[in-house]
Amino acid sequence: MEKLSIEGTPKTPTINFDFGSGVLEIKGRSIPENSIEFYKPLVETLEKYSSKPQANTDVNIQLEYFNTSSSKCILDVFKKLEAIHKNGNKITINWYYEQDDEDMLEAGEDYQAIISVPFKMIQVEE
Amino acid sequence: MLSFKGDVTSELLTSILQIMESKLDNMQEEPKVKRKVYNVLVECLQNLYHHMDEIDQNDKVAEKGRAAIFMIGRVDNQYNIITGNYVKSDNVNPLKGRIDTINSLSKEELKEYYKTVLNNGEMSQKGGGGLGFIDIARKSGEKLAYNFLPVDDRYSFFSLNIKIAQN
């Protein structure tokens, strides 16, 4: 089974995507100057995954910071997931935010309003 | 707290962000305020960075045009972030229009506008997608104060002053 693992840096998040378990995780900071280049491997991997997805895919997004150029790329990722969901495969996006981080909660709600995939907003302790 | 003048490189941005993050930690700034300041810093510094490329490197006038300024300080429970860079005079009116639009919107309208631009907006090759100013306005919760100073017939100096309240 295919896997995608990208180790995090101070400007880019850790990404783990395991086709076998159907779990995609994006964690850390996403503030690169060139987000398109950074997210390209993930978007391509999702393209491959969409031809033979698991019946259930769990997506865990736990970001501390993300810049606006990442926000477009994250939307692209969610749009790929939305397409998989529309084909009858279950997708859940778990959006983690720190207790007092209203901006991060709002950012999740913005995506929730745009993307037709079930979102779960999950509050974590600081 | 920190200021610089000069060419904006990726390495410089990384250093400034690291310095500012540890300064905010040392000042024991509230996590909520710290995150807002950090987010706005990222956006305005990356604005400067992406903007550098628009200035023609072989242009003699633009030699100084490649220099940007950046300042952050705190006065009376308010952070002030000031950026300044040269812009082509042709870009002044579109830029002014964009900021005026943002300043005319309420909090809720800004949220809707952000979603519209996020969902429909085109993305430039480097990933700047016209969301920067909207995001800065949302996170700071204040109007964006700006000024354009004509330099010659081709260039103007654009300055932006962002305020973030501590409470």
C-alpha cells in the first residue's frame, strides 16, 4: 500500500497519508512562501488515492498557523476529498483547534461552509 | 521591538519570525494575542516578499525600489506593524481600491468576502491569492491604514500601518 510521509519544518507541516488505513494527517505550521510547490505531492497523491479509496477516510488537520497562500492549497486538498466523498466513499475531516483559538475555529468553519464533506470541530487543550 | 530596511529574502523572513516569536514568548504575551500578531506578521512579510519580484531588477530607479521597510512596536496596549515598499504607479489605484473595499466591510462581510475570494479567486504562481489583506483585516479587527507617496512618474511608495489591540 502506498504512503506519503513529509517531515515537518518550522514553515511546513508534517504530512502522513496511509492509503491502507485511509488516514491523512496534516499537523504543525503551514507558512511557506511557496505553498503550491509544497502541497503538490499531496494533491498528486490524493489524485492517485481517489481511484481506489478506502470506504472510510479520516482526515486530521491540526494546524498551529497557516498563511493565506496555504489556505488556497488546503482548499484544493479538500476539493479532492469532496470528489471522493461525492463518489460514495465516506470522508470525515477532523479540524483541531486550541481552546482559545477562535481564529482557527473560524478558519475551519469557513472551509466547512465551502466544502460538502462532514467536518468535526475538535477543541484541544493548550 | 524590531525594524529593518533592505532586500526581503526567505531567510530574512524566517529569522524575523523566529526573533519575534521568542520576543512575544519572553514578554509572556497572551497566546491569543501572540497568535494574531504572528499571523499578521507572516502575511505582511510575505506580501513584501512576493512583491519584490514585481519590481524590475534591471531598472535603475528600482534599485532602491527593491528596498522594503518593516517595523513592529507596542504602544499603549497596541501592537503597530508598519510596512513600506515601492510599487509601480500603475498599481496604485487597483491596490487602493482593494484596501478601500476591505475597509468598507463589517466583520461578517469580511468573512463572506474571504470565503468568496478563497473559493473563486485565482492563485498567482507563487501562491499569493489576494487573501493577504483580507486576512490581515480579519485577524487585526481594525481598518487598514495606508498611504501612497509618489516618488517619480513610475513609482510610488506604499506604506501600511496595522494595529492589533492587546485586549
